[in-house]
Amino acid sequence: MKTETPNKTSGNCCDSKLVKVAGNKLTSTSAEGEENTYTLAEDAKVTCNGKVSKATEIKAGSTIRMTMCNDDKNKVNAIDCGKHIPDLAMSKA
């Protein structure tokens, strides 16, 4: 598993594009085009457009903002998605 350097950093947050959610694993792509896999915390808070949601309900390709655990940067405590998060500009490498 690769550790991602957050794209848009604000404390323990980073923005990326969702690839998929399978079980407690979330795969996303950074602005640089790197695919990374994270573990979802059992009690991860998920919101879409301000409403409580499930990670599996977020569509692939959506820009998401993830909040990581302080002690484990590969564990996600919260996911937020919606129109209030700017679309992630992907670099063309």
C-alpha cells in the first residue's frame, strides 16, 4: 500500500478522485494520477452534500475530501463529497 502525500492539505485532509470502495478499503487517485488505497475506520463519518451517507454510495470519479487519522495516514476517519468541494484538477503527466 502506498502512502499518499495529500493534494490539498488542511491538517489531516486531502482531496482526491474516488476510484472504488470495497469493504473497508477505499481507492482514490491523486491530482498527480497516483492510485492509493486506504482503510476506512469502522466509525468513519461519510457525508455527501451535507447529508449522512455511506462510502459505497459515492460514485466513482467523484472528488472527495478525506480526513485521516492522526496516528495512521492510511486510515480514513471521514469522507466528504458534494458540490461544495471543488473538482480536482488532474495533472497530465
